[in-house]
Amino acid sequence: MLRLLAEQARTARDRLPADVHDYYATGSGEEVTLGEAEAGWLRHRYRPRVLRDVSHVDTAVRLLDAPLAAPVLVAPTAFHGGLHPDGEVATARGTGAAGSLLVLSSRSSRRIEDVAAAATGPWWFQVYVLADPSLSRHLARRAVAAGAGALVLTVDTPYTGTKARGGGPPVTDREYLVNLGEHLAAGTDPDTATSQDPACTLDTLHDLTDQGVPVFAKGVLRGDDAVDCLSAGAAGIIVSNHGGRQLDRAVDTAYALPDVVAAVAGRAPVLVDGGIRSGRDVLTALALGADAVLLGRPILWALAADGATGVTAALDAVRTDLAEALALAGATSPTDLPDGLLADTAPPRP
Ligand code: FNR
């Protein structure tokens, strides 16, 4: 893990009440998947090329239409208001200043329109399929109207996985309903209407493709599911196990990525998240065929440690580390990696 990310994580742990920290840190079940996330990337080894003139390394990429300083995005995570008084508004500012892209969670502590106003760069909106499906559509429509460049449908959460630690979201009722409340019909029980819809299917994904922006499917761990999502209209795939918060003992994403990349076969962008903590982790993901990665908890700890400035610093540090890793591997850009960069044999799985 990059030193700055470790320092920010320590500061966040020291500053936050223990149960609040645990809400963000925890995994589900016995936290097996959470525990293996970082190790998945550490298993791979490089075969660097030498004497390639790496005096100019440029980490910038375009993802769909979005220009990015590096192929590193901010993953959608719930309730930033528990980490910083400005919540997602601070995250959006910090992300924009780093030339990155925020995927705003459906469970945002701040109004979608306020986060949009604070964003200085591209941002996307994550959609949960809620028990009242009209709520999900209201949110998606509002986000697109406010400028979201894509929707990200989270497909791994038919039910919310039971967490190992922490006492549930550290938010008030007002925060919980800041975006949803106005769309609830009078007399509806908010908890019931905003719970996850376990009956969602590929049709649910297809239905979301009429909003005028590309739709990513987030939470895919298999090539066959990726192909089904593309057939249903998805414009891209995000390989994810939800940061080890859904099905515990699900495979790590470094393991799942090659199967999805092979199945998608270049037809759509493939992104990945989970346990990415350095530029070398990003390089490994790119070498395995990802177009970009997303950071979850490192951004939460950065926000708690130092607000928008902390978020910018974390993203800048990963970008700088990626530039160094690219140069030392013999590459000048994320899209120009040497063939055969990864060794065939990696240390055995733990
Ligand atoms: C998440 N994640 C998540 N995903 C999503 O699609 N919608 C959400 O609202 C949330 N909320 C959320 C809260 C918290 C506290 C965490 C830690 C995670 C999952 C997230 O997008 C991402 O998949 C993982 O966090 C990536 O793993 P790392 O980087 O945290 O290891």
C-alpha cells in the first residue's frame, strides 16, 4: 500500500468513533473476501522491458468521452456525511482537482444537484434497484438531468450483505432520505420502499438504458454474466465484489478480471475495483486487461483525514506511483504496455 494511503487510513481510524470507522471498513461474513482483496494484486509479478525511452510518461486516458488524468476513478460509496461535514460535495471537489471521476452513490448524504454543482469534471451516478423501482428511475433521471455522464447499476446487491462489524450507517433519517424523500408517495414506509429489490434481472438493466447515457454493470465476477449484461444493453462492465461487503468468500477481483476481459473481448470497457492501493496495483489491473480501476476505502479515509484536499492528495499519489511503475516496466502510457508484462507463474494463492 502506498505510504500516503496508509497514513490517511491511520488518521481516519484515530479520528472516527470506532463504530463509525467499522461501518466503512467492514466486510461481510467472516471477511474472507475483504482479507484477500489486496493480496490478489500482490500475487502478480512483472517482466519489465528495458531501454525503451521512458523520459515522457503520460498517465492520461479517455474513458468513453471522459478525459481522465489517470485510469483511476472514485468508486461509489455510501454516506460520506459520516466522514466529513461537506460529505460528497467535498469528495467531488477533491476528485475534480485531481482530474479523476466520481461515481456518486445512490446512498449519498448530499443532494445529487449539490454534488453536481461542486463537480469540476465528469461524474457518473450509481443506481441501486430499490423495492420501489420508480425511486431508482427518479434518481437516475435526476442524475442525468444534473449532468451525470453515465449510470452504474450495481448488480451484486439483491439483498444487503450482513456485515461483520459496525452498527449500520452512521447517518440521520434526514441524510438517509436526502435524495429519496421527495419521491416517496405519502404514507409509504421509507425503509421498505428504499430496501433492495431482490427480483431484479437483466430486464432491470435493460430498462435503465433508456436514460440517454451509457450504463455500466457493477459487481460482475464472471465472463458469462458480463456477456449477458452487454446483451442487455450495458456499455461497460465493472468487475467488483463490492469491497468484500456482499457474498463473503467470493473470489478476489484480480482473479475474476481475466475471465471477464476474455469474454468481453474488447467490445466494451472493463473496469475493476477492490483492494487497489498503489500504482503497481493499477498497472497489474491494466496488464490483466482492465481499462481503468476504482478506489473505494482509500478515498473514504482520505476524506475523513483531510477533506477535499485529502482526496486530491490520494488520487495524485496513485497517479504519480502509476507513472513510476509504467516507466520502470518500460511503458510510456497506460494504453501502451509491453506485451507479456505479467509473468505466467505467480506465487500460489494463500
Ligand atoms: C461501498 N460500495 C458501494 N458500491 C455501490 O455500488 N454503491 C454503494 O453505495 C456502495 N457503498 C459502499 C460503502 C462502503 C463503506 C464501502 C467500503 C463500499 C462498494 C464500492 O463501490 C467498491 O466496490 C469497493 O469499495 C471497492 O473496494 P475497496 O477499494 O474499498 O477495497
